[in-house]
Amino acid sequence: MAIRKVGIIGSGAVGETLADGFLKHGYEVLRASRDPRALDEWRARAGERASVGTPAEAAAFGDAVVLAVKGTGAENAVRLAGNALAGKLVIDATNPISDEPPENGVLRYFTAMNGSLMERLQTLAPSARFVKAFSCVGSSQMVNPDFGGERPTMFICGNDAGAKEETTTILDQFGWDTEDVGGVEGARAIEPLAILWCAPGFLRNQWTHAYRVLRR
């Protein structure tokens, strides 16, 4: 099934950037917050293909759903979305960032190395087709970033091959090459990349970089 409609759960910068990106590429978007009125300003400028609602409404609306909330709120967001996530591609853009401040430029996570936030989310919604993506770069570079003609690499993982193909198509539209690192357990490797990505920002105020895989 071709993806035409996307539900985006998240009222912050990542949710807004991705919502605008999907609109730019011709999708219909319903962006969600626990209080949809918080998104009225975005809705007013986003155009006729944009709407707002609750997490459950976004999950029901979308052919695919993007989870773009703080890591500490991700599990609750999945609960609020409910059974409407069943069978759907869910692009997980979250990271398990703790509420504690970084230590010498290094983010603190509430997960351990042998587990990941995405694995927790997949357990909460076992019939959803989770794919980790957009989690290893800042929001300013998520949609068609300009690196002088070089396409950066987005790392993805998930248990459903079809869902990863759908995500790869979206990433191609958004200007990214894709590197598939396997099943849901691959999130144990992908989520810590945000720690590495953020370190130059915290240490030297450098926030406009991305990863690229090189082969010979």
C-alpha cells in the first residue's frame, strides 16, 4: 500500500520539521499532541493538507505514523496511540535521553547497552511495524540536508522488511542514503549515535553535521 497520509505524534521541533517535510513531499499530515490546541499556530500556516489531533487520532489517520516525542514520554505516547498502531509502519525518531544534564558534553541515557528504547516500544505494541530512523541527526538536517551534493547516511533497523523498504523510500525522498543494521536489537547501536552526534554541539556549538558510510 502506498503511503499517502502520515500521523506525526510530537509537538516539538522534530515533529514540526518532519511534518513540514512530509507536507513538502506531497503527503497529508495529521500532527498530534495531548493538547491539540498547542498546534493551532502550526496548523494555521501549514496548509490545507495539514490537520491536528490527539495521538490516537494521528495513529488512526496515518498510513504510517512517526513517533517524534521526548524519549521519556515515548512509552506513554504509544499507549495513547492505542490499537490503531496495529499493522502500521511506525517510524521511531526517539532517543532514551535522560532528564539529567549532559556530562562534559555527553548525553545521559536511561537505557543500558544491552537494551534500547525501541525494543521497549515494540514490546508495548507488538503488532506495530517499528523502524528506527531520524534519531541520529538534529532536526535542522532531517529534511533534504545540503552537504554539497553528498548524501548523508541514515541508520535504520526493525523486524519488518516491508516496513524498512517503506522507510527507505521516504528517506530517499528526504535526501538520505540508508544503512540497515538489522532487527529491533539494532536500535542498541543506533540510539547511542545521538550521543556522538550531540557531543560537538555541546562542546563547540557545532550542530550541522551528519554521518556518512564510506565503502571501498
